[in-house]
Amino acid sequence: MENINTIYARFKQQVDKNPDALAVIDGKNRHTYAELDDMAGRIAALLPPDARYIGVVMEHGVLMIASLLGVLKSGAAYVPAEPSFPRDRIRFIMDECKVNLVLANSRHRRMLKGLPVLAVDSVPKGSDAQEEDKSRPADPAYVLYTSGSTGMPKGVVATNSNVCHYADAFRNEFGIGRGDRMLQYSVCTFDIFVEEVFATLLSGAALAIPDKKAHESIDSLMRYVADNNVTIISGFP
């Protein structure tokens, strides 16, 4: 496959191998690789042709993951920001990247006033889930911004092939694969998020995304981990 070192192409390999395998646990809902791929394709079909950067300001869940994959499938790079960030910070990030569009939950549209926004609250209907994969290995996959604690926040770009190589290294080191479940706990602008999401989905494992209640305390989080048979947590002290 020509684009085998792109995130979406590697993900699609897993879809083709095991379409009915579990990909994402989102609250009480479970989604297979085929279902996640279908969502990603429908979102990709709605994006502007030849877009370079697409902002993503969404609550964590399967639609957010599908949106990231949809952006990557379209050949663009995603620029994430947590909805809880100050509006000025979100605006700075989106303006500096000159995003072509922002994918957001509709309840967050107000904070994005003045930016081109596409609301994503459910799986788009009627769009073509077979949208062509336009990703290329050397193309940017995402832009993550530093905290700005030593000055202005700075955008750090990673390419598709960068992420694929990292996912390979993670799999070789930790043996993640089908049957494993990775906790998705990090904020979307932190590099651990990339490890959680793509090291998992490019290896055939499943992503477990806890709801807000599970974030209330370490006890509630560990209950979530036990109840959902999570096997891998990537974190820091």
C-alpha cells in the first residue's frame, strides 16, 4: 500500500483485518473498528477539499476520535484544543494555524465565534463513508501547542510517518495488541494523548474513554479501569 506509513492507512489495516474487533469504549457504548472507520469516512466527506489544518474542539468520546481520523483521512492535519481552555488561548491556536475549519460540539460554538465551525454532535448522515484516503507519510498529522509557561505557546508539528514509527516502537516495547484496552485519560493537547489513541488503534487494541464521573477521583477512575478491563495506562507521577 502506497501510504502505509500514514496514520489512517495503518488504522485501515486493522479495520480490514478485524472489522468487528472492539475499537472504542465510550461510556456504556462500544464501537467496532468498522463502525469507527465508517464515522471517520462520513466526517472526512464533509471537510473542505484541500484543507491543510482543521481545528478540533470537542468533548472526549468516540466522535472526537472519529473526527481526528476523518481529518487525517482527508489529508489535513488536526489542531486540537480542549473546550475548557480559555477562549483567548483557543483563538490564538486556531488563528496562528490559519485553520480552514473547526470541528466542534454545537455547545462550544459560542466560544469559537468568528471562526468557520462545523458542529459534530452525532454521526453525519448521508455523506459518503468511502471518501478517498488522501493522507501521505510526510504530511503533517497534527499541531500540538506548548503550555506557554516560558513565553508564547509554540506549535509543534508531527508528520504521519513520525506517529507511525512511534506506534511501532510502542508496540515493540510494550507488546500492545488485540485484546488490550488502553485508558484514554490525557488532554488532547498533550503528547500522551497521541500515545493513548494511535499506539492503540494502529495495533488493533481498544481505547477506553471514561466519562466525567470517572474523572472525579482516583478511586472512581480505578473503578472504571477495573469495570472495563483496562490493561494499559500511560501516565506520569
